[in-house]
Amino acid sequence: MITKSTHYTKQTEAQRNWVIVDADGAVLGRLATQVAAILRGKTKPQYTPNSDCGDFVVVINAEKVQLTGNKADTKTYYRHSGYNGGLKAETFRAAMEKHPEQVIERAVRGMLPKTTLGRAQLKKLKVYAGAEHPHAAQNPVKIELEA
């Protein structure tokens, strides 16, 4: 009798690469889905859902990300302090002027698991507003996003 078993990759066995993504002219949601897939390791053949096998992702030019339609005018980000009357609202345009990195981080965070595994995967995301980044020593491979 022949028995086969599925091999599940452990976190210690995973080989992590560094990937650089240029967000210049990219649509926010499409960028975030592809970045989240890379962080989770879904682009690798040894993907394992319960372990962190994904790559490190460096996103540059975060200030040049776009939205489709009229969402740039109508999209609003909310947060609540927990106190009465503590609801804060911020438009997409105001968020992009103040902190464009957090716009991409928030979009990717929503596509990752809401567990300790998801928080660990989010730590591998590095977002920068401009074209400069301090990760040249890791030799990141530049990839083109799917249209």
C-alpha cells in the first residue's frame, strides 16, 4: 500500500526573498491584493496557510497611488478612540497629503488574516512615499504588477 502525505512548509524552512513594487500610477486595491498575496506566500508553490512563508515587500512611490472613479473625492477613513464622541473621519485626499504610507498599509492590512499570523506578515511590509528606500543591501527584485 502506497501512502502519500502533503508536505507543509515550516516557517524555519521558508526562504524569504525581498521584492520591490513601484506604486506609481497603480490602483490602490489592485496593488494591495497583489502585495497581500506576496506577503502571505500565495505566489510560491510551497504555500502553507498556517505558517508565515511569504516574502518581504518594499513599496515605493506610495504618494503616487490612485483610485478609480470618483472614490478619491468620496472615500473616507474612520477611526474611533473608544470614548463618547470619539469618531474621527479623514478623507482620502487628506490622508494622502499627511501620510501616504498608511493608506497602503491600511489597504493591505484589511486583506491579511486578523490573527497573530496576519500581524507577523504585515511586519514584512515596508512602504515609502518617495522612490528612495534603505533596503538596497537586501538586493530586492523589482516586479511588475499585473494590470
